Amino acid sequence: MKTKGFNLLSWAALSLALVLLDQYTKLLAVAHLKGKTPFVIMDGVFELLYSENRGAAFGMLQGRQGFFFLIGAVVLAAAIYVMWRMPGWSNLRYTALRLCTIFITAGALGNMVDRTTQGYVVDFLYFKLIDFPIFNVADIYVTTATAALLVFLCFYYKEEDLVIFEWKKGERR
């Protein structure tokens, strides 16, 4: 029980720290980019450009705040389950899974904070060279952690490593 509590506490603390970093970058974007011309980092390649995103990537699902809240709640519940079932920090085999869970949680919560407080997500990172949708730090958390998680699940973790997440008959849920 002590290990499970520490897993959840460390997950919450690290996720919160990453959410605060994401929110700080968004505050900076509002303060320094909103209503201004883009801040060019590399001409024609990358710039900081303020945007209010009321949907998902590529402008999909505009105005569907309830849907995004539901997705965020599901991600949060899944993360709590994973962290509860995971062995303690001393078992280094699960470090990658633990870190991916922390970053996915932080990204989901970072954008959820924006959607619930403002009705939109502040985006400000823009790869102009490929006209990639404008994104933010929380999006980086979710995208890179999800990609890493898929790689780890396909090439690092074995089936026997993941049986810890199965409910056993008669086990208390």
C-alpha cells in the first residue's frame, strides 16, 4: 500500500509540475504574442504565433468542449489505474512506462485547464515550413509520450511485464 501511495503521489506531483510549466508558457504566449505579429525564430521555418484553438488538431471538433473534457477524464482515470498497479520506483523496468504516463497526464490536464477556464486552448508554436497546425507544450507532452509509449510497448516490454495490469479473479478492485 505504501508503494501504491508513493506511486500516485509522485505521479501527481510530477504531472502537476509539468502542467505548471505548460501553463506558464501559455501565459507568456498571451502576454507577448496575442495581438502581435509572429515572432520569427527561423525565417520560413519556425515561429511563435498566438492562436486560440476551440477544437482539436487541424481544426477538427470545433466547440466540442464536453467531448474533450470526457477524453481528459478517461485519460486521467487510466493514468491513475496504471500508476496504482505499477511496481515501485525502485523497479527500473517500469521507468519508461511511468514517465510516459506522467507526460500524457500532464498534457491532457494542461489542455483541459485551458478548455475549462477559457473555452479554448492557447497554441503558439508553429512550423511554418510544413504548415503544421499551431500547437503548445501540452501537445508536445502528449504526442512524444504517446509515440514513446507505443515504441516501448512494441519493442521493450514483454507480455509478462504487462500482466501486472490485469485483474485477477477475486482481487479487490
